[in-house]
Amino acid sequence: MNKLIWCLFFVGLIAASTALAQEVMPRGRYSLKKTKQTKTLVANIDVDVVMTNHFAKYEVQRKTEDKSGQKEMVLYDKESQKKVELRIVLYPSTADAENGLLDLLNGASVIFKDGTPSGGDIGDNTWYFTTKETGATGIMFVRRNVVVSLFAQEGLVAEGLARKLDADILMGNNGIELKDRQ
């Protein structure tokens, strides 16, 4: 019995030290777990290719891009009569993206929860909100040096699109160009 107690004690101690080793960055109401710096960052996002591959059934109601790296789209699905809003912001570094995400979260007019509606993983850090009345869902996540903010009037649509965009950012597919830092 004593061996079992000591074994559980050491396992708990190791788990606690691992959790404490990851740096947490608080800001305002939210905090995130800092990600390990990666040598590969996103160099460019071709919104037209992203739209062709993930939003083909949607009609573009508004599309804007600015010099700071922010791209926004409002899309409408005529069949379901549902709207999707997408914002993608490309930052110079992972740390800048993490700061940018915390700024977006703290400036939002709704309270976001840590994680995803289904409990799965998207991005390095993810937050969401869901309205009880309609099921509309907003998801914000950071991956590499990119922040994605997605709102859809259907929760499954929001999470599915967020997963696809996250996979593209990881792999450099469908209009996402990766480049190793110098």
C-alpha cells in the first residue's frame, strides 16, 4: 500500500511540474498558454484560394483586406440562408499573434469560453461562444502567427470551418503559404 501511495505521489508531482513549466500569458479577462516558437510561419494567405476551397457554396457579401495583414469576409449561403463572418489576421510572429488574440478577446462584447464547443482541439489556443437561442457560434483561435475569428449562424458550421482552416495553417495548404524564419 505504501508503494502505491508513493507511486501516485511521484506521478502527481511529475504531472504538476509539467503543467507549471508551460508559461501562461494573462491579459484582462483572458489568458493563454504561450506556444513554443516555431521556425515555420505563415508568409501569405491567398483569400481567393481559401474561399474557393472552403466557402464555394457561399456568396461574398463583403470582402476587405488591409495593409496590416487583416482580411475580413462576410459570406452568405443562399440555400440555408445563413451567414458566416471570417476574419484572418497575419502577424509578424507567434508572440504578436498571441497578443493580438488576447486584444480581440478582451475587446469582444460577448464572453468567450476556453476550448471548442465539442471539446476537440483547434489551434494552439482557442475560445468560443454559443448563443443558446439560435446556436450561432463564434470561434477565435491562434495557430503559428495567424489569428482566425469565425462566426457562423450554425455551430457545427463554425467548428467545421475552423478545423479546416487550422489544418491548412498547419500544413500550408489551400492558399496558406508557409516560410521558414531566417
